[in-house]
Amino acid sequence: MIGIIGAGISGLSTGYHLQKAGVDYILLEASDVPGGYIKTYREKNYVLEIGPNSLMADSELLTLIKELGIENELVASNPVSKNRYIYKGRRYRKLPSGPLSLLFSNYFSISTRYLILKELFLKPGSINSSEDDSLETFFLRHFGREVVNYALDPFISGIYAGNPKELLVSETFPSLLEIEKKYGSVLKGLAKAAGERKASYNFKKGMQTLTDALAAKLKYINLGTRVEKIENKDNQYLVTARKNGELKSYTCQELVFASDTASAASLLEPLAPSVAQKLAAVEYAPMVAVHSIYKKHHIGKVLDGFGALNPRSEDLFISGTIWTSSVFPGRCADDEVVFTSFV
């Protein structure tokens, strides 16, 4: 039997695929509600996300959604969500979306546009990045500091709430290394290697629809069950967990940790102290989502985009704001708008 600790999206999908394959498993989750960081607040006319606000769906994910029977709950993002705004020069400016607009828009300085033009003519082997390079290092080599500060940094903050100085290109966007190796120019490679385009989706009742549907399919999920100890006995794992004050034991041949790293580190300390030490050192970006709701007629601007991001170099209080009611329908009443800001 395989033991899975944690019923976030990773633990739930692991259990689902094991169940489909006919493999015995047990999924243990300390909370009474599955889903981990995926949570949706629903009240009156409001559908507000506490965690992720959308998903990028390829054919594999769409197949899973169909298997779960929730394809009719999907809602695609509105066309205006393709527009992104960045705070630059004391105002929000639309980020160029392609090579031509990068070159001919005045969003970037003339010197940066010259670097972008030069990048288009890079040959394979002219730049050889390493898997140990950070995203910042990779983009500095190709495009320069202004692109890093006013395109890469807010983009990465929006996805990972992380710092491009600390994130490895090989772990975040490994395809960029392959493109560079094959084409030299990242811009040229992205244009030529454009394959299946992922669309952005949510659900009528929010992202929690997905995790609730996964959990409902699982036969062997135990909520409100906190793992307290793991022992290695006769090449097997004895997992001791507490539910409603009662201790329960499970014997597993393999374990999958799908919990936060701090919890995993605590449980692994007696078994693998060096691994536990590395897990304990993983930093989580401290981030709070704040939802603000206004009457539509009080907003003086047409909200024609996904939202607005604030580069780290601008030193503003919030990292950015999603114009939630512009991206997906049904998030609030028709005469209101919702902003989701990240602090």
C-alpha cells in the first residue's frame, strides 16, 4: 500500500491516478477540508479565491476535468484578460505581448529595444546557459536589466510570488534552456516552437470545484487525520495518525509527501535527518490575498485586462492586483467590480 500525506492538489491527484491504476493507497489529511491552498470563498453573489485564481489547461488537464464530470462547470477567461499592465514611470502601462510590439512600443527604452532586436539574431551556441542559472541571470544575458525589472520580475511575482534571483530557470521554465540550445534566440525559438496553447480557466463556483471533485472520487481518503509519527519497520513504514483523539496505524510500502515542507521535515527528522534539514530550509513567500469590492460606477477606468503588477524595483506596498471581475464572469453582482490584491 502507498501512503499519501496531504490532500492538496498534489495528494488528491496522486490518489486519483493510483486508484485508476488499481494500486492500493491511503490518503491522510490533517484538515477537515481537502484542497490545501486551493480554497474558494462563496457567499451571496461572490466567488472569491483564497489561493490560486485560475488554471492553465492543456489537453491532459481538460481530460481529467471531463473524467471528473465537471467540464460543464468550466468558465474560460474573458478576451480582455490577455492584457497585462505594469507599474512603470509612476503609472500603469500595458505590457507588450509579442516581438513586434516589444520593438515598436515605447514601453521599453531605445537601448533595451536594441538589445531585443539583437536577441532575435542570436545563433545556437552564442549563449550557453547552465541549469544552475537563475531566471534573472538567464534573462539578463538575453535582454538586459530593464526587461528583467519591468517584465520578468512582475511576471514571476504573479506566478510564484518569488524572486527571479533565487528561482532556477531549469526548475521553472526548463523549455527556455532547450529553446536557447536549439535556436540561440529565445524570441525566435518561442515563435517557431509554439505548440499547443494553454487557455486560462476557472469554474462557475471557483477553483475549489476541482479539488472537491477529486476528493469525491477517492475511496480511501481520511480527512481530519493528522500524521504524528513515521517509523521504518522491516523495510516498511508504520504511519501513526490521530483522528478525533484516537490513534490509528497504517502500514505502507511507499510514502508520498504532498504536504508543506515544514510538516514533511518534522516527520522525516527521525528517518532522514539530512533530507529533513533541507526541507526545513525551503522558504515560502509570505502572501495575503485581499479582495476589494466596489460599485462599477465608482470606478473611473474601464478594466480591460487581467490586472496590474508592481515590479519589485518600484517598492510599492502590494505586489499586484487581479481585476477579478474582468477576467471571469460571475464573481460578483453585475453592478460591481472585484479586485484581488496580493500583499
